[in-house]
Amino acid sequence: MNYNEEITAIKGVGEKTAKLFHKLQLQKAGDLLEFYPRTYTQYPAPMSELPEELPTEPIALRARIQGKVFSKHTPRMDVTTTTIRYDEGPLELVWFRMPYVRNQLELGSVRIFYGTIKAEGKGYKMEQPMVYTTEQYEALQSSLQPMYHLTKGLSNNLVKKSVQSALSEITYEEYIPTHILDAHNFVSLSEAYRGIHFPDSFDTLANARRRLVYNEFFDFILRVQLEKAKESVIANELQLPNHALMDKVRWKLPFQLTRGQVDCLEEMERDLNEAEVTQRLIQGDVGSGKTIVAFLEMLRFAENGYQAAIMAPTEVLAQQHYETFRGYCEAYDITYPVYLLLGSMTAKEKREVYAEIQTGKPCFVIGTHALIQKKVQFGNLGIVITDEQHRFGVKQRMNLSTKGVHPYVLVMSATPIPRTLAMILYGDMKISTIHSAPKDRLPIKNAIIEESNRTKAYQFIGREIAASHQAYIICPLVEASETTEAENVTEYSKRLQKMFGSKARIGCLHGRMSPEEKSEVMRAFARNDIQILVSTTVVEVGVNVPNATVMMIENANRFGLAQLHQLRGRVGRGSAQSYCMFIKDKSAKDTKRLEILNQSNDGFYIAAEDLKLRGPGDFYGIRQSGDLNFQIADIYQDADILSVVQEDVLALLSIDPQLTSAQGQDVRAHLAMRSHQIYDNL
């Protein structure tokens, strides 16, 4: 079977199941191979008696079927039940919509039941337990069992069966040259896919993951290098003799630029004096002051007769840039117009902006994806800036840069990446880094809060609200779940409103809201119409609410270090002292990660410490928030593999630059057949 056949080609995957997989973005048969487990579990030893204290996690019970098995048929569903007697009390086993389970419950047979047990009346109950023979269960215990991300109606067992079918039915095409695979002692691709889904040991898992990480990096780096080879050297025709206005504004700023900001401006100046067109990545920690650097550089182009454009990933962030730029223009008597272009604008509003942009007159243009629509024609675009660049695909950024005649291209990122990794990931793009925050910003004060001190935390937020400040509270979930005690946004908001009453208005923000609804909530928060914003992690990177001084993160142990640091960066953006409170999960035992955040506000230090903590033994939980979300590879954890891939790809292309050899053609065929999410799905 071909990798790209429809998922329904897999044995056992009908139209109904396919629709459920589609919800998880699994369309092709091969997508199942790369639907990697989110974690693994090892089945516990079966018990012959009920435990004294009922655990919250599933257990295995060994029992002999001695009672009758009852089946009840109703229009709604079939219900199958049987009861097992223990000294502690009767245990009722219940299965819904599983009439076939009766065949596994032969009178007198010994079975192992795996599921979650709960007290009910004078006895106990286990719903939907898995049923195994002793031999079947021993086989499960001998290996790590995959646990997958699911959607309503899709069970973990169904995913496992579908993946097993895919593993046996899909033909694995090795495309990486044999000498490379042999040099690194890699397992075969078929072994890697089987080992990542159904490993019989941690060594098997490690070897499988290592091979798949290599493949993912190989595809990406090879695409980068092939695209780079297509680029011809372009002469720099930009003429920028004037800088008096930029200098005037720079020296009138109410704050002094940091060393990092000054270095960025000087490095861009050198770029503009080179004979060839160049591109630059500006990476700076949250709150490091990238926006003012972008504005000053755009102003430099405007005073030399060019148009300057900046593309933001969301309407909220674009609107924020628009208001910030207009504020600068009013404060410093800058006469160049500032235009805003959003997808939500009316057709008439868009046409008016299109007409102004097409004239070629110098101006600032701020927008979202709306900037790269065909109808947008710049008359004299000189500089293109992509903000929060990891939120855009490569093609989207390229589309914006083609709106002008070889404009200067800047991309900005708030995710700290070690310089050596950035040089590999971004090809020949030059790199600037802003390490320090503006001098008027006070360092954020951090605290790890125990559950027993929650009331004091709310009282502290109340005092900040009384002082006319605002607060964020971040929760892991949108709605309550039976399987977790994590705080949830909707219920939390209601409780908080009752607690604060008329003293504060509570806002609610989560990913299930429409873009328009999210934008309206963020605007209300920015206007201080909302004093406390309860949100999931959809709070946008880069959104600037200087009046917000408190960030409280519930169940902080459930978030990654990088994500926690990004969330913390929503406060500390004004001159007032800001605070971040990490509410410790009741069940959390290890607080090393929170201690790192408690001790430092430096994103580059945190990224390095994150790498040390996780180490090579952390096989799951590998997705990083921020730049370049590979499917299984991690640019921090797998930095050594990334460096090896870079060397291998360059060596391959030095011998066969056009990939015209037999092995090279296999590689080209693979790239043509397979998309790569960093290019197509970011």
C-alpha cells in the first residue's frame, strides 16, 4: 500500500472511523504511521484482591467468572454486566455497546480486567474494563503500550489496531542513501515505525525515535538547501542616504535603547550597505523591545521614499502594532500615513487601503495574512517584516517579500534559539539577538504558590486590581473533564466573578472561541474594560497590555518551560512592578522546572536548563511551543542530530548537487511525494 492512499484503505478503518481520524488531521494511510504516541504506559501486575485505597489510575484485577452474565437490549444501547465477589464487597463489571464481550466471559474461566474502579453503594464498579486472558495480559506487560491523543468517539484501542494495520500494510520506501544509514547504524524505517508505536524496551524506543528524528530533520534541511540553491544573487538596489528623521526620533525616545537594540540597528545598517540583498532574523526574548527596533528601521525606509510593511499572525497583534505606530507618528510629528489591513475589514475599507498602497507613496502598512492577497499591490515596497515569524509558513513569508522589487526582509521571533541551531534552521539568513529588556522594565518577581496559599494569591490580585492594574489567570483546559482535576476556564471564570463581585470584571478566553470573539475580548482587556482575564494558552505572544501586572498560572507543572516563560512574558511590559505566580499542582512532586523559572527571567538561560533537565531519556512530551514545531524532532533535545544532518546533507549535495544519481532521484521522488509540515502546515 502507498503512503498517500486514503486512510480508508487501511483494514478496519471505515468511513465513520475515518471521519474521527480526520478531526485529528489524519487524512492519508501514512499519517497513522506518524501519529506518534503522546506517552507510553506499562501494564501493572494483576491483583487478586481489591486494593484498600482506590487508586485514580487504572488497575488490573485477576478473577474467575463464577456468576451469570446479563445482557440488556434497549433502543439506545446494549448493556452487559456481571458481578465478581470479593471479601471487600461485590464488584460489578459493566460494558456499554459491547455485546460481543459476553463471548470472553465463559463460566469458570480466569480473566484479567483492566480499568478504573470506583466505590458504589456497598460495593464497587468498573465500567468498560478491557478483558484479557492471562497469556494476552502477560504479552502486554512485556512491552510499553502507546497512549494516543484522542477525540470523542475514538478509543485508544481503536487507534492501536489501526496503527497495527498500517504497519503491516504500508510499503516502506527507504530513500536516504545507504551509506548514510550505515554510517549512523540506524534501524530500518519499518523497524523505526514499529519501535516508536510498540516498543518492547526503552532501548528499542530510543533507537526508533533517533531514526525518525533524523528523517524529519533530513527532509527539512534538504529542502532548505535545495531552495537556497535556486536563489540567484540579487543586487541590492535600495538607496537609503537619509536617516536624519530616524536619528531624531531615536534620540527623542523617553528611554535609552539597550545594547542589543543598538547592535540590531547597526547590523541592519551594514546589511543595507552590502552589494547583495540580504535577510535577517531578529530573535529577542519576550519584552526585549523588538517592536521599537522594527519601527525605527521602517521609518528609515519611509524617509527615503519607500513603503514599509509588517505582517502579524493575528488581528489583535496587528491592531496593536497599528495603534503603537500611530502613537509614535503623533508623538514625533511623523507625517507618513499608517494603514491597517485586516481580513475582517469590509470590502469598501479594503479597497480604500489597496488604492492608497498602490500609489507608491511612503507609508507604514500593518496587517495580517490579508497583506499577501493578490489584490494587494504595493507601489514601492522597500522593507518587509514578519512578526512572530514561527506562526507563518515559509510560503506565506515568501509571498509577502514578492510584493516589492527585492525588498529588505526581516523576520522577528520571541522564542530563544541557540545561535548555532538558528544558523542551521534559517539557512543563510543573518541573525541578531536582543538579550536584555529595556531599562525602564523592572524584573518580574516570581513565586511558586502552594495550594494552601491560594486565598492569599487571590487577595494579592485584589490589591493589584484596587491599584488600577490588571491580571491574567491561565488554565490548562476549556471545560471540566471527568479525567482530570486541572482548573478549567469556563467554570473558573464563574467562580472568580462571584468571588470578586463588583470589584472586578472577569473575561474568558479560549481556543474554541471564534477569531472575532477572541479579538473582542483582548481589545476589552487592553481597554481595561476587563480587569482579570481567565484564559487558556491562546493568549497571544506579543500582545502588549502594559497595565497588566499579575500572571497567575494554574497547574503550572502541566506546562512546558518554554510555554511558561512565554506566558510570563505577557506581564512586565510597563513601568510598574509585575509578578508571576506559579500554582503548584497538588500531585506534583518534582518542582525543579518551576524553580528554574522562579530564579530567572532569561529565556535563553531557561531554554538551556530545559534541555539539561529533559535530557536524552525524555522520549515523550517532546513538542516545543514556539518556533518550528516538528512532529517528533526537537531542536533543543535533538540539537546533536540536527548538526549531523546538516553535515550529511551538505556532503550529499557537494557530490550530487542536483540529486541526479539513482539514490538522488529516490530522494527527490520522496520530497515530491511527501509534504513537510514546517513548509506547508505551520
